[in-house]
Amino acid sequence: MSEDKGLTTRIDRKLSGLSNSFSKQRIFRVDHNLRSQNEVAYEPQMFSIGPYHHGKENLVKAQTYKLWYLKELLLRRGESSTERYINALKDIEDEARSWYAEEDMIGLGSEEFVEMMLLDGFFIIEFLRKYAGWCLYKDYPLNYGPKQGDPIFLNRRTMGSLFRDILLFENQLPFFILVRLFEMTKSPGGDEEENLVDLAIFPDSPLHLFFPGEKPNGDLQDNCSTSGEVNEHIKCASELRQAGIKFETANKSVSWLDIAFEKGVMKIPTLDVQDVTECVFRNLIGFELYMINGLYDRRYIIDYVTFMDSLIASSRDVEKLRRQKIITKWLGDDEAISSVFNGLVKEVETYTGDNVFCYWRVFKQVNEYSSRRRNIWRAHLMRNYFNNPWSIISFAAALVLLSLTFVQTIFSILQFENE
């Protein structure tokens, strides 16, 4: 009986530590199948944010940066203690814990969890303030720019690692924590800091460095469809080119997600492929997989990657897109870029006839155009006979010669009849 009682107590203790529903969980671990494709892409390089990577030996050094930023904040505000911030965070500790998977919260005590929220939260907020001040200089009234000698802004590698790490799927804090700390440290009457969202997404913010341009326009949302027609696929760029389809760079002002097809021309915004591109895409895919609520939610990133994977079958396709400046590369050779896009959709359910797919209309238009025989013939003619100025001159000369021969034949026939 004593053994049964011990087992009962142990299970009851585990149950008492669980929240009443899964609905509160917002920040998850990456699925094993996704992680297995490229584990490094989901691991922070220098900065841990939140509990999942907290305390890892290779990330401990960055804790000093967080303490420096907290100290600068207190000095700027003329405060000598963090007491009021700690008390505010204690009031919302339980809610913050409920955002994470419970098994990762076991063993993380209250003091350690609150300290983590304090240091990580203010570190992100202060970095965004400093970065905005650094980019905007005199236009940023509070002059929140980095102090002279700030190690993050002095070292491009450190800055790059921070940009990367704060976008990782597992490296996050509940947003309401950031909002609470931000509101508590706003300058009195400071209209230039109306809300945290504006600070986080201003044109030179970290996310805009990876994906410039405006947000997707209404056409992309309207084009999303649940029609069975989304089962259509398109050929790779090389084959589409042979079918007479041209590729052009879209207007720089549009979102990098806005792809259009009209009159045989596919317009695609430029994508700057860097060493960190695969990491960013994989984590954004993770966000979409866990954040969507049903079949009819739009999955912009997954659909975009699916589209690019369809266009790119080999390094030849990358070369064609690169020549049109649709892809600009800072990553290895064309083969490396091809491997990145072909690997992103592995272990990811892309779309079926029951899912929303944002590029179904483009797929449909491309397939209709490329299946028309006259477009294929015209493309063949242009490729084989008009691919350079000398070919055009030769064709024109041959046409003139043929015309003269025809005219001469007619005159010969007429002359023969007159005789």
C-alpha cells in the first residue's frame, strides 16, 4: 500500500504542475523531424533568450552583455535598484510559465525564472532602442544610441549573431513581458516611443535586414485558395524558360512575398541569399507550423519556400534566376543555394487540395501559358534563331534572299507565258 501511495503522490504532483489546457502554450520546442534536417539552424550561437537554452555553457558569456544593458538603463533613469521590475515580473510569472512546454519548466525555480525574464527582456528592449538610435542618429530624440565602446555594436560578428539568435523559434519570451517592461521604462511624455511594435519593425530593424520591402499586399491574400487546383505544380526555371516564360525582378517597393505572372513574364522580388538565410527560413517555417490554427490559415513562408523549391531543381536554375538578379548571393556557389531551397521543405507538409496555397493562381497561369503550343514554338524560334544579333542578321538576309528568289521566279513565269 505504501508503494501505491508513493506512486499516487508522484503522479498527483506532476498533474498539479500542468496547466489546465494546451491553449496557453505559445513557445514550443522544434519538432524532432524538423530539427534533424539541420540541428544547428535552431541553436543560438551567442545569446539565449527564454528558458529553453538558458544556462548553456557556450552562451554564458553573453549574460555579461545583458547585465551591462540593464545597468545602463538604470543609470539613464536615475534608478539604483531593480526591485520594482522584479515585483512586476513576479506578478506575471505563472502566466509567463504557461507559455512554454511544461517539461522544460521543471527544475527552473521562481527566482531563476524571474531573473531570466528581467535580463532577457530588458536586453532585447534596450538593444532595439540602441539600434534605432544608432540607425537614425539625430532623428531619434531620446538619443538611445549605443555607448562608446559597446562590444555588440563594435563587433560585426557579435551583431550578426544577435540578429540571428533573436529570430530563433525556441529563443523567445512572451511578448506581454516585453510590453510590460517597455511601458515601465518609457520616457515621460516620450511620443517617439509610442509602442514596442513600432520600435521592433522600423525599416532598419533586424527582420527587415533579411527580408526588405513592404508587407504583402492584398492580392497575395486574395489569391490564396482552397481549390483542388492547388495540386498543380510548375516546372523548374530552366524548363519554363524553354517554354517561353521570362523572369524579371519585381519592383523594389513590393514585399518579397509578392510574386506575379502576366503575359508570359514572371516577376519575382529580389532575395539576398546569405549564410544565415537557411537558418531564418527554417525558424520562420517553425513559427508557421506551430502558430497556424487550421487548414484555412495562410502559410506565407511555407508557400514561398514551396514556390522557390519548384523553380529551383538544380544549379542551372539558380544561375538563370541570379542572372536576372532575382537571387543575389553571399552564399557559396549556385549548387549550395540549390541545396538550401531543396532541403527547406523536407519534413514539412507543403500543400494539398484541402490547404490554402498562396501561389495557386500563379501556378495555374504559368501552366496554362506554358502548355500553349504557339508559345513553345515561339520560344524555340527565339532561342535557336534569334538568340544573338548575328542570328537575326542571318535570318533577315535569308528572308530577303528568299523573297528575291520568289519574285524572280514569278517574273520568269510571267515572261514565259508572254512568249
